[in-house]
Amino acid sequence: MNDQDLERYGRHILLPEIDYDGQQKLLDSHVLVVGLGGLGSPASIYLASSGIGELTLCDFDKVELSNLQRQIAHTEDKLQINKAHSAKSFIASINSNININAIDKKLSQNEFDSYIKNNSVDAILDCSDNFQTRYIVNKVAFKNKIPLISGSAIRFEGQLAIFDFRENSSACYECLFPDNGEENELRCADHGILAPVVGIIGVTQALETIKVLLNLSPPQNQLKIFDGKSNEWKTILFKKDKGCTICSSSSDHS
């Protein structure tokens, strides 16, 4: 770190849990953010400001006027611009000293897998808005033993779970939400979302990602549920599914 870095990240370095070495570890880390909407916007902004040295932002969608209610990495002058590029521009204005990559197309499972293997990704944030993407990201994160920080939000409620695949005891996303082939997911466009709720979940994803990178014992095999009406969190404990087609010892992971 140079003198400018020491000044920028000084409030982190004052924390004994982070200190100089921890901040350097963040600067040496590469995080992939999948989805730059209501969750990915605040998550990526805080990861950048916290000094994650390399961010890869992945989203094939374009900025719409209805997004600006909650997707804070985008501005009015970026309407109809790809979200990954829009977010990259915004984040670079906050921290121009980190590397920011933008992927503006929909990746297949093989493409995700190839990118992760070829670019030394240290953690993945699933900030997507559909089960298809969540299942793909879960598979590649498990296959490559990379921690996955997953978030979602609808109406007044948000959910967050951490799957630290560096640990053999970690369950995976499909242990919690098995893929039964049905498309019955709720969408913000149909059911609404209170803007600050996605902000709370996205910022918490950033917090847990930093804890994962610094080995600060993030909660494992827990689903955190936030109620925006009562402003309360509750925790649901779950176990690794021995019959899971993705992460059980009997599964074919090839």
C-alpha cells in the first residue's frame, strides 16, 4: 500500500480484526458480482470503497427508468446502457485505484466456470433475480470451492445465506432451495419491492464477503431473513442435504 491507500483505508486499518495485513488481503482479492440491480448495486459500491482490488461485474440487462427506484449504481444519464458498464462507470468514480471488469452478456455454466478458473476469483456474490442463474452460480462456486454469498429480496422481505465451499461441511444453495424444475419465483416487477430492503441485503452481502475474505467466521448453514416492517432479523438453521445432487459426496461433480 502507498500513502494514499493508507489514508483512504485508514479507518479499516484501525480495526484490529483488519489492520494493515487484512486491508492488503482485500486489495489482493478478486470478487465476482453476478447481477447489478438492487442487490448488486450497493454490494459492489461498498466492496469497491472498502478496497477490494478487483471487481468483475456481470449483467446482460440494460438500465430502465423503473430500476432507479432502488438500483443505486445507475443514474438517469445511463438509461438503456448495459448495467455492468453503467455500474463500472459509477464505481470507478468512487475508487479509481481498483480494477473493474464488466461482463455484458448472459454467461452459460461453462462460461462462468471458465472465467472463474482463468481469473482467480476469491468470492462470488449472487445478486441475480432468477433461480436459473442462482442454480448455475451455485454449481460453479461449489465446483471451484469458492465462497458464495447469496441474497434476494421481495416486497418487505430480504434473505441472505453464505455458502463457504472452502469448508466440506458447507451446504449449498440447492440444499436450501432444491431445483424442482418449476418456475414459481416471485419477481419485483410483479409483486413490488421496498427500495431500502434491497439496500440492506446488498450491503450485508458486502459485509459478509469481507468477513469471508478475512476469515472472520461468517455464519455458515444459516438463512438470514430480514423483515422490513418490523426491522427484525431471524435465523433459520439448515443442514447439508445428504441427497443433494450438487454437493453430496455421492454426486457426480464433473
